[in-house]
Amino acid sequence: MSRRKTERLLNLVICLLATRRPLSAEQIRHAVPGYDSGNDEAFQRMFERDKNELREIGIPIEVHRDPWEDEPGYRIVRQSYELPEITLEPDEAAVLGLAAQVWQRANLAEAASGALLKLRAAGVQTDEESAGPLELRVDTRDPAFPALWEAVRDRRAVRFDYRTAGSEVVLTRTVEPWGVVSRRGRWYVVGHDHERNAPRVFRLSRVCGPVTPVGRPGVVSVPPGVDIRSMVGHRDSLLPERRATVMVREGTCQWLRQAGEVTPGKEGWDVVTLDFTDADWLAGSVVGFGADAEIVDPPDAREAVIRRLKGAMA
């Protein structure tokens, strides 16, 4: 949804909530920014679409017909619009706090903080502090995550370029997304692949370039009985386990040292040998250490690091 349309819908809701009497369409046209341009026919189409969209998300727009007036009037009754009183148990409030923390590093941080703010304004204590020492984080550095999450939310098909595992071949895929799942620090989108005409799992780090919406929202549906988490887990179980050799500078890269076997290397360096299943995952884990770590083997994992560094430079 465009920013202009979002602002227009918000202004329409504010207008219909603030009025004490029903407003005609013509009065709304002059009162709400975004309706004051264009001809009568264009306004009527836009107004009807906006009313339908607001009703679809649960905002009750009432229609009042006065026998003394030619046009019906519209308003939103505040009692029907406002949430009832919400009471949360301490454990429920703690879960809300943790949920907001989960998205602190994601693009949904603004939405999460806004939801907490609304709850506090209604007198509900979310109590993030009561979660104790537990602190959750979701790493969503994959550029494709926001667009794919929105596509799942809007039930809308998408098209993107995808690099196949273990090669440089890039193919265009059209997918009806069913869900976005995190597993072992990696993100996947699960859905119906139009090109293969079958369910498929796609690794977000292999999505190249922009994710483009295709068709209308609201048309994608998840088939009954589909378990997207088990589909991602099954995909992971099919990947063969391999060994990697990584050079790490002395006194650095503690995570890599703990994950594998360490032996002395050339002056100032150690050699870490560790198991992995996915070259992109290994590259993402190593590249964050910068000049303190270098993959020696296998070649595809080394190339994955180089590809990421070139992308960062670009």
C-alpha cells in the first residue's frame, strides 16, 4: 500500500470518528485530504474502494439514511471502533515484551513499538522488564525479508531471481508464498513454485535483487494440512554435511573456535576445521569477522564470502 493511500485512509478514519453527525460523501470529499482532486466519478470509485478496505480490516463504517436528505451519511461510532478493556496476566504481559524484543533488529521494530505504545495508552502494562535476563533477537539482514514478509501478510504472489545452491546459475521464480520461517539462523520462504508447479523452499540469502509483487493481494491461500516448518526441516536434513577449513587470527573468532577443531597454523594464525551443510550459511558466519577469518576450503564457501564482500562494496 502506498504512503499516499495509507495517509488518506487514516485521515478518513479520523474524520468519521471525529464527527458528531453523519457526513455525506461530498462533505467527506472536501474534508479529507486526498479526495479534493479529480472528477466526481474518480472520487466515487476511490471512496467506495476505501470504505470496502476499511470494513475488510474490521473498521465499522455506519451508513445513515435521512428521509430529509438526498445523500446517505457516514460515520464511525467510537464505541464500536475502540477495543474493549484488556487485562493481561503477568506471564502474558511478559510474552508481549519478549515479542517486541524479538523484532528489535527487524524491519518490524516500528510496528512492534507502536503496538506496545497503543496498549500502554489503553492502560495495559506490557512489562518488558519482567522477561528477566532472557533477551531474544531475530537477525533479518537478508534484503528480501521485508518484501517476502509483506507478501505472506498480503497473501500475494511474488517474482524474484534465485541463485541455485552450489552454483552461479540464477533463475527467475514466481512463487505464491505460504510463510517465512527461520531455522538454525537462516531464513526461508515456503510456497508454491509456478515454474515447478509444486511446493518449494527458498533460502532468502539466495534471492538476488528485488522481490516484485505479482497480481492482486488476497489471492494466495495455504493448502490445508501444510506444515511449512517441517518442510524447511526436511530440506535441511537432505543437505550433505561437509568439512571446511578456516584460517583465524590468534585471539579472535571465538565462535568459530568453539564450533570446530583448532590447530596451530602459520605465525599469528590458527586453523579451524568445522562441519557445515550450507556454503552460504558458512560464508555469512565467517564474513562478519572481517580480516580475522579466511575460508581456505571448500572453494564454493570461499566464493560465497567473496560474493558477499563484492556486494557490500557495490
